Amino acid sequence: MSKRKSNKSIADVDVPDLKEAVIECVRFIVCREGSKIPIKRAEVVKHLETTCSTPSNLVNKVVLEANNTLKRVYGYKLIQIEKKSDPKYIIVLDEDCESLDSSTLDQDQRRLLISALLHIFMSGGPVKEDDMWMFLSEAGVLDENDYAGRKIMTKTFTRQMYLTYTKVGDGDMARTVFDWGQRATEELPKMYLLKKMAEVSLSISLNYKSLVNSYGYIEVKDYYIL
């Protein structure tokens, strides 16, 4: 790439070049999003430079137009995260839906993820690791000695940003907790979780009137989930 081309301004760039870069950016993002692993901005920049010789000062314009295409054609939108240090992107549905986007989750992983998120949601905040394993075991979702399943929770779902898995406290008070990740917050409607409560196989007696009221229901009763 020549110095002259790298110094192009947005006004100087040819429209066909910009369109080509946008198409390539959309293709790259959609392919990478299949893994649900956040996409580093640096990776987008490198790909555009390699495939389209896109100068760095035009990347923001290309990404903006790519986001518009994602919304218009696919019904998805690009969310930038970790803005200060190492910007990354995730893709989520542009409009609220009634379920979790499951394009890359098999049935067992989907059930595991929803159960974990539901437990955190109903607990009102982060859940200690031991409490999470106990809940998932009693719910029949994850066997007590299923270490492969635990790795999905602590590694896969955290890399995909559905969950966070962090150490809090010091010394004897230190513990590891699970909480909602940013992708779950962006992608999963809370109303969907409330509806999912009716499908939980574990018998739980609880009153969630205040929670339901917060999400739009007017008439509510106490529920006993079987």
C-alpha cells in the first residue's frame, strides 16, 4: 500500500472502493461472529488493509456503513465493547426478540446457559461458583462431576461474553462468582427468562411479583413452578 493511498481522506476515496470495503467488512464480521467470540477492531483493520488496501483513517466510515448493512439485510447490529483499551465488537439482534439467539449453541449448551443466566437473574446479582454448581446439579442440567460442562461455563461462555467469571474479595473472603456478561445483557430479553421459568424442571416456590411488574405485566400472581 503506497503512502499516497494511505493518506487518502474520506472525501477522496472512490465510491466503488468504499463499497468493496463495506462488503468485505460485512463478510468478515458475519463469518467471525459464528464463533460468538468478540471481534477485535485491530483484526478488522488488518483484514481491510490486506483485502481492500483500506487506509486506517477510513475504517470508522467502513464499519459504520457495514453496521447499516447488517441492520438492513440481516437484522443484526454491531456493538462496540471495551472502548478505552482494546476495542472489540459483538453482533446482536437489532430488535428485541422472544428467545435467545442460538445460531452456534447446541441444545445442551443452550439449556446450560439459560439455566445459569436464569439463576443469576433470580438471585438478583452475582452467584458464587459453588452455589452455581449446586443449582445446576439439583436442576438436572449439569452433573456434579461433569468437568467438561464446567469448562464450558468458565471458558466458552466467558469468552463469548455470555457470562463473567471473576474473583472477588481478598484472603479468606475471596470467592469466585458468575454474573451476566455483556452479550447476554444485549442479546437476551428479561421477559424471555420470566417465561422460561414455567419450563424449569426443578420445583421452586417463589414470589416474583416485583420482577414481573418491572417488565410490563399488570396482573400477576404468586407462582409455584413444577
